[in-house]
Amino acid sequence: MAENETSLFTREQSRRLDQLAIEFGIPGLSLMENAGRAATDAICEHFSAPLADGALVHVIAGTGQNGGDGFVVARQLQARGFDVQVEIVGDISKIKGDAAPNLRALRRLPTRFVEESALESALSFRRTIVVDAVFGTGLTKAPRATHSTSLERMRRLSNHPNVSFVALDLPSGVCAETGQELGDVPPADLTVTFGGLKRGLTQMPGRELAGEIVLADIGVSADQLGVETGARWIGVDTLRSRIFPRSDAAHKGSAGHVTVLGGAPGMRGAGALAIRGALRGGAGLVTWVRDEPPREGSEWTSTPLDAPEIRQSSTLVIGPGIGNEPRLSALAQTLAMDHLGPAVIDADALNHIASRSGLEELKAAKGPRVITPHPLEAARLLSVDTAIVQKDRFGAAEKLASSSGAVVVLKGAGTIIAAPGSGFYVSRVMNSVLAVGGSGDVLAGLIAAFLADREVRRPALDAAILAVGVHGFAGECAGWDRGVLASEIADAIPKVISSLITPPRDILR
């Protein structure tokens, strides 16, 4: 698990950080030198074996400041004795700012400046590390024809068995804000990003195209300069600040009561998994509302739809597997608005909201609400195509939150948590074991468990952040890539929670 909570930057926020650093007294040339040196260190560490065996380093530099970072890397690698050649994409006369003196310095050295054909020739017989310093964060729209051709060529060459790619700040062609491809993007084996992690590196496809990500120190941090980005990557410290050991006097009442409304005939598994998530998350009591005669499970009880105690539950989970069953659907609609306590609204309940008056109605809900849409459900709620949601997940999460007044958990690779006026939190975990039916039901139950805890009165946003982090790490504990059941993710939750809490004291000393 990664320890630190990390700020996430947009393109403009990255530029603002550089500007403030210069105002703080660190010249732009020093920032560029620090970035290039940090990237060189990362390259030498990551590719130590091929460099020691005589690999060629081919720097492809653009005419902007990202190209300047590439010039520094080329000079630094030359100084360490490695074989380096430099290719410049674009009109050299346009190289300005801090990049220009770094180009002049490189020209005073015995540097090989080459045409694009030199790379193709080298690849046929020699291991080559290509440093992508074409755009970085500078690209905001599809590149012009000249650059588009260069990116297409780089992407094609990235498939060659003798080549490895390193991206400076971002793989060229990836949008810093959204992670979308603005052109043909050469996928990197290593991305060294400067000053702050870019939002686009936390979302697909940018996250996958970046390969291993290293956050380089440029000599000043956002915290030092008081820069608040409004978006953070969830680390272990994010979770530890939101979960605490229970008191020795804890009991099932203080642990909280969760009621699950879901699991219609034919979809009972969804309700059962939400229950499992709530129990594994620490709920003291769990009740399953069922449209059939009550029966007891080994760890939970059930109650009919008309039972008055439903409204007395501390926290509700509404939606997993309710389908179109009329009585369940009607009760779900009523409780989503009228329940006085917190409620997690998931799955089919979201679809019912989308088909009726929409998100705006949730602003009138009588208690805190957390909604947990996957991209298709989010698209229905926003009345757009799923592709629009995925194209800008931060924008979609913000719109969902502002329209509903609820805390939003936009599920998917790089799950985003948003609340009105509270910025974003993004899950670090991207593990395809979470892509299994029932995983989201477990998450809904887990959020409810953290909301229901009466010893720690968590705001809905904190409960969602904690649950998303614990759920993701539970997936990692359960396995990797595939083959893990949703119930196994739930069963790994206590192990994750235990690792976040100080071990209990031994009263026998």
C-alpha cells in the first residue's frame, strides 16, 4: 500500500506551481535542471542493466518546455558516460524560454543531433531507450499534422522488441486533465512526472499508457507554496486518518445497524453481498428487507417490506438487485427521499431515479446520501452516452455531485469520489479482480457500515473515501488480475482494516 496522500494537478495548476516557485525565488532554469536531473536518476535506476550493457538513449524533443526537459536529460546522461543522440520534432527556431539555453548548452557538447531515420537504423541491432519529450502537459487538443505523424511513428516504434520508452511529465498525446488520448500516444514503460501528479495519470487510458510512474522532486512542493489542487490520490495515511480502534466497551448497537433493501427473486446474490460487505466492514447489526416471509441468516436477520423498524435503521443500502419488482421499487423510492439517516443508493435504485425526475430530487432527501454509479448508470443519470462519462470522469463526477447534492462514488478504473464543494479523491487501486459481479454490492455495504458506526460519526464523504480505499486494497489482498469472487473481496476487508489500525494492546505483560 502507498503511504502518502498525493495531490493531483491539472495542466493549469502545474503551470501555476512553476510560476509560484519562480516567484518564491527558484529560477525557471533551476526548476528545469532539477526536473531533468530527477528524470535522469529515474532512468538510470529503472534501466540500469541495459544502460550498463551499452544501450543507446534516443531523446525525441519537442520545441516547448518539455523539449527543454529532454535537453537536460540528454546532457545529464552524457555526463554519466552514456551514448545519447537527440532528435528534434518541429521548428527549432520556435524553441524559447528556459528550453533555449539548455539547447545551446547541449550544442556546445559533442552531442549527436540526428534525423528520425537514425532511430529506425539503431533499433535493428541495438537496445534503445527512447525519451519522449515532445509535449508533456502542453497538449490540449489533437496535434497538428506534423506532430501527429511523429506521434504515430513513435507509437509504431514502441512495439519494437529492442525499444523501451520513457515519458517526461506525460506520455505525449495524453490529456493532463482527463487521461484521454488526444492523438496517437506512444505507451511508456516509465513516466517521470514533475512537481505534482497529473490527474490524467490516474484515469484510463492515461494510467495504462504511462507504465510505471515516478513523481520527481523539482525542489519545491505544492504544500510548501500553499497550492491546493482540489484533488487527491488516496494513500494509506488518507485511510488511517478516518478509522480508529473501537473502544473495549463497544457492542452491536454502537457498531451500528445497516438495513439492506435489495435482492429481489432472481437477484438475491446482490443483497447477500451487500450484507456481507456491511458485516465485514464492522456493522453490528444487519437486516435484510425481503419481499417474502422473513428468515434468518447465520449473521443477519430479515424483515418484511412493511415492517416499521426499517425506518429506524441507522443506515440504509438501497438498490442492489431490486430489479423492477414493484413493491421493492416503490419502497426504495420512498426511503431514498424520506429516510432521516444516511443511505447508500446503488444499482437499480439509481436506474429508477434516472427514469423518473432525475438527480435533482435527491437534493430534497432528508438525510445524507451516497450514490455509487458505474459509468453506464452515471450516463443514465446525466442523460448522456457512457463514452461522454468516460471521456471526462472528473467532470462527470462533479456534475453528479452538484446536481444531486450527494456524495458520489463514480466506480471504474480510478474510482472517483466527489462531493459538492469538496473536490475529488481518487482510488490508487487498479486491479481487474474488482471487475467481477457483486464487487459493487460489497462496496455499497461497506460504505454503509462506515456510515452506521456510532462510535465514529463519520461524514458521508469520509465514509465513502474510507470504503473505496479499503475495498480496493481488499481486492489486492484477495488476488490479482482475475478469478477472485466478490465474497472473497468482502472476506479480505477485516485484514485490511486490521493493517490500518494500531494492533490491540496485550493486557498480560
